Amino acid sequence: MLAFRLGRRFVEPLDEMYELLVRYRADNVFASSKFAARFPEFRVTSYREGVERILRVAETGL
């Protein structure tokens, strides 16, 4: 972390990366209850299904 704090003063991408490191130090928790109440017909994609789709598109282009 010290390297980022020092290097960010001279290298702009390091400054941006440092800001992200600080921001994501803790987990972001998304509470979806309000969204689900507003859009009850919205089907949530599981992580597994999402990754499978990404891999399928990467392999086939479809």
C-alpha cells in the first residue's frame, strides 16, 4: 500500500487504482428487496448462469 501512496503522486493510473483500493477495502452489499418489490417479474441470473453465458459468447461469438 505504501508503494501506491508514494507512486500515485507521479503516475496518474496509480492514483486512480489507489482510490479504488480504498473504496473496495470492504465488501459492497446490495440489498435487492426494493428492486424485487418494484420489478417482481424480473428474473435474476445466477452467477453460474452468467459465467456460463459469458464463456459461451467468448467461444462462439453468439
